[in-house]
Amino acid sequence: MVNILIFGGGNQCLEIINYFKDVSKFSKKKFNIIGIIDPQKIDRKNIEKYAKKIKHYFNLKSVDFDKKKTFAIITIGDAAKREKCRIEIKKNGIKLFTLIHPMSYVAASSKIGQGCILAPFTLVAPKVNLEENVLVNIYASVGHHSFVGKSSVISPYATLNGQAHSGRMSFLGTNSVIMAKAKLGNYSKL
């Protein structure tokens, strides 16, 4: 049983909870979501039956858990907020959980950092380097020899063609494309 603490209680959280259910179906891993940390009130109507038993916390200080047996995952789609959460998690000595959906493809030669989320139908080609805390959303693709900096967000259907570079905390919007060998700098939005 893997204990999971979720950071962010919005719509992306609902998707990630369902990804955990999918991973459980395809593997022998079982997950126990011990809580959702979000400074805003969570819309319970948005969180399906599976998540109703999950406690809502407004900050990390209010959660009682064993740091050695608990992992954190960040379900926020804003790159700057992802980075802020990543820093708080690291300061508190919690490990980030990497979630790779069973319906995604990741080449064996690629490097996937801690805390990355790969949604269903994503493609990570050979020799890709995803730094930690990168969110690759549904149907997005990262071409061979590409680089994505930490806490970046790649939205649905976005594409990095071969040898493309996307800097730290960058945001690629839906259907955006970084052409082969092109670079997108740190903190950029496309």
C-alpha cells in the first residue's frame, strides 16, 4: 500500500485520482490517498464518490502522517504553483510520487524525474529528459532527445518535436507545438 498526499483539489485532482485507480487495475500496487491539501475550499460535488472519504487540509502543517511512508503528488496545472508546492514538499522531507498511466508510452532510454505525471495516451520518445514535477497531459507528446525543465506543464495535445527544449516552469497550451531543435525559455508560456 502506497500512501499518497495530493497537493491541489481542482479538476486536475479528479483526473489524477482516476489515474491512480487505473494504475491499480493494471498493476498490483494499491494506493491510499490520505488527504488533499488545498488552501481553497474544495468543491465536493466535483470530487466523485471515490474521493468523498478523503480529508481536505488547508496546509501541510495540519496533516498527521509518516513522512517515510508517504509520497506527495502535485495535481495543479499552473507551473508557478507546481514549483511552489514542490519546494514546500522538499523542505518537509517528503518524496514526490511519479505517476505514469498504463496507457502512456515511455521509451526505456528516457529519464523521468520524481513527481512527474504522465496522463493516458501520452508519448515520451527515446532519449527524452523530463526533470522533476513535470505534468504531461492527455495525448501530449515529447519527441526524441527533447528536454523539459522542472515544474513545467504540457497541456493536452501539445507536442515537442525531436530535440526540442522547454525550460523550467514553462507552460505549453493545448495544441501548441515546439518545432524540432527549437527552444522555449524558462518561465515561458506558449
